[in-house]
Amino acid sequence: MDYIKDDATGSGVTLIQQAQQAVSKAIGPGRYGLLVDYPPLEAPASKAAMVSGGAQATIALYPPKSITNWRTAKVGGKTILSLVVLAETHEQDDGFGLVSEPQFRVLSLKEGVYTVEIWRQGEKDWVVVESYIPKRGNGQPWREIPFTFGGAQDNEPGIGPMPMLDLATLNLAHYRNSADYEDSAYFIGQPQPWMSGLDETWRDHMEKSGIYLGSRAPWLLPVNGQAGIMQAAPNTLAKSAMDQKEQQMAQLGARMVQPGSAIKTATQQDSEDVTAHSVLSLACDNVSAAYTKALQWACDFMNVSGVASMSIPTEFVQAQLDANELGALLAAVQAGKLPESDFWAKLREVGLIDPEKDDDEIRAELESQGPALGELTPTEPNPPDPNADAGNQGEP
């Protein structure tokens, strides 16, 4: 299953990159879907075929607009998906190039067996161009659809709220204020010269001769004539509205990561009691749960035993560590009161140690770098005394 970390989709998208897209969908439109798929094979694939990449499970992420229809069914005491319709595109060669055409992938339970149908536009109507029954790694058919919804508040099929709707609405209003401000600055922001005290003769004369602005082009006016530059007063109303909305958007954005009263599912509330979660942390927890389920389905496709899981850290505020705290932690390690692994975990949290390094790598680096600067190893001889009598020194 290691391949899925570097290529979760079969097209080179890593698992982390796809999970980032899922988080973006969760806090943006508030909805997405994950489908675990496997090449249709007549018989279970060999281990060699799996290793070579010919028979590997993939995870596809679908945006909310691509999930056009779905239904659920009650099986015993459990509610499961019985139908999911996904809008896709396929490339078709028209003789001059590739053209993208729409298609629908219909996932359904027919007599309790998971079936996949591909529908495309025919000459008059939509027709099924491909139909197959995916098999588990042990050759048995699926009794559920390996598709899961994901969202901001929960992973239920129902459509939930969009966490960033208020921020997007405010951003649109900010754009309107910006357009008004730019129009005002362009329309009345240019200086306007003016003259007074001119009769028609002077007016016609100056129009014929032309008027130029600058220190080397003085205006010759008649007696009692006046001239000046009219400058409009700054129009700060639109700018003030923009500044106010920017502050509001910053507050809304900060609220996404601040612990609040984000609603959790009943299972989460029972297991974690009353815990304040931010909108983003709850979305990340839901993404982790969705990918854990998808990875387990991928294991079933690949006939892999064991438990697969994925977890996204939800500590979004960088932890701080001052010199006194660092000294106290180091003293506790030297006194045998704190394990080195916990000390290194704290240093990873504050960024003093590369988070990608595990304990074994850290221990190996410490052992390979030798003694600290300025220290002498026990086998190294003492340095010669520069003040010693040269005549008393022995033969070299």
C-alpha cells in the first residue's frame, strides 16, 4: 500500500495533495466525495501485478457539482448508500484532436451487489457503454458502495452549510467598494485648471494660441484675470468601507481557526465530551475520517489485512518555547524524569527539529556528529604547553 502515498489517483497526485484539496472543498463549498476504484479484472490480481502498478486501487475526489444524485437505503439498523451518480468527462478522438465529452458514472446496489455503469450520450439518448461488477481482493463482490461523502460539519450525504459563504459574500461587497473607489479616483482625481476674468476676445486668442501647463509656459491673462488649479477633495467614503470590510474579513478568517462552538457528530460528542473545535479543525477531522474509510476500502481491493488510517494535525497555532522552558525540559531529560522521545516531540512541535525526522534519525545524527564543539574526546592527547621550556622537551 506504500504506492498510494505517492500516487493516490493513478495520475501522480499524492495522498497529501489530494487531502489538501479535500480540506479546501470542506471549508469552501462544504462538500466533496471520495470514490475508491479498482481496475475490472476477471480474477484476483497477483502480487506481481499489484507491485507493477497494473492492478492498484485508486482514490478519486469529486467536487460537489459532480455529485448529481444519490440515494440511501436502510439495511437492518444501518443506513448505506444505494445509488450515487457522478458527472465526469471522457476524451474522444474526432480525427483532428481530442474532445472532452460528458459522461455519467452510476454506482448502485443491484440485488445487494455493487455495480458500476458508464453512461454516454448516443445518437438520440443516453446509453450504457460499460457495465461491470467490481470485486474485492478475495474475488468476492462488494455489498456496499466504496464511496463516502465529506463535509465541514459531518460526512453525511445531506448537504450542509458552506463555512466560507459569509467571507465570500463580504469579499464580493469589498470588490464593489473597490470598483467605486477606483472609478472615483479616475473621474475626479485629476487636477482641473480654471481661469476667470476673460472676455470673448481673450478666450478666442488663448484657444487659438493654445494653453500649456508647466513652469515654462506662463499664462498671460488680461487685467484682473485669475487662474488656478481645482483639486477635488479626497473621497474617502468608499475607501473607508473597504477598510471596514477588510477588518471584518480578517475576523471571519481568524474565526475559522479559533476554537468555538462547532457542532460535532453524536459519536464525537460521546467520545470527547464537550470539546471546543474550530471550523477548520472539525473539517480536518472529517477529512481524516473520510480518508481512513477510503484507505480501508483500498486495502479490501488489494486484499491487504490490517488497519489503515490517516490523521491530519489540528494544531494551527505555532507553539512557543522560551529559554527557561527549554532549559527545564533539558534538565528533566538529563535527570531521567522525561523521556528523550517526548523531549524531541516538543522540539518538533515548536519547529526546532525537522518534523519529518523520527526518533531513530535524530539519535543517529547525534551519535554521528561526535562531541560538542570545544570538548575533547578521552583518547585525544593534551595539547602542548606553549610556555614550556623548549630545552626540556624530549626528542620529537
